[in-house]
Amino acid sequence: VIDPALIWATYYGGDNSENLWGTVTDNTGNVYVTGETGSISSIATTGTYDTAISGYSDAYLAKFSAAGNILWATYYGGDNGEQGYDVATDGVGNVSITGKTNSTSGIATSGAYQTSLAGSSGLDDAFLAKFSFSGAIIWGTYYGGAIDEISNDVATDASGNAYITGMT
């Protein structure tokens, strides 16, 4: 088919600018997107992990139904800036996002692999966060050293493990 029929399309955003860098579907046709936003409204839905922007920009994660309706959306970020670059789902409906951050708070959860930003002011660490099928955070971690790290791809395996790749 050269010109397939459009099934659905939508605008998604708020009162500032948004970038969308990662998208994936799950086995039931739901669509997940991640990126970066500076908007303070029209991004997050009630009952998700974070309903308010934390820094000058945050990563976001949104879930749309196979019919194109928003099911839930959340901010993910801390006191500075985040960019979500990729998103993956696992076999039980959990969702992982990865990207970069220079925030000193709001990223790592209790017991995380790396609980604090390792880079100095103005430098980025990669992050990896896992959310439930309903938008609740399961865990989040920094990943990086003293200079810049960026994670731009994430994949999951049949056991729900997440794998990231990027640059340092």
C-alpha cells in the first residue's frame, strides 16, 4: 500500500514547547511516547507519578489507547532539566524511559543503582526509570560519571530487565 489510511492522529502539548523523541507500542496496540516539555499545563493526568513540572524542562511519558485516546501521562524530572529519548515496554505492561538529566533531585528512587547526579554543574547523567502500566513509578536511577552521559536507547527482555545504550 503506497498511501495507507490514517487510523488516528492527535496533538499533544501544553503552554510551552514539547519535543517527542521516543515512541513504542505494546502488545495490545497502546502507544507510549516520551520527550521533553517546558509546559506547566496540559501534560500530566491526575493520579500519575508527577503532575507538575519540576525544573525548566522535564521528561514526560504518555500512554495513548490503540484508538488514540490519552490514558495517562506524567512528568519525570527534578530541579533542572530532563529529556526523555526512548521508551520500551515489557511483557507485563511496565514501561521504561531513558534520557539525560542535570537535576540533583527528583530522579532516583530509594534503593536505586545510582542515587545522585555524578556530574558537576551543567553536566548530564543518563537516567533510566520504570513505570507501571498505570503510570506509577516503580524505580528510577541516575547512570553516569564525572563528565557527560546520555542514554538514547532502551530495550527490555522477556524477564523485564532494561538495557540502555548511549554515550559517555
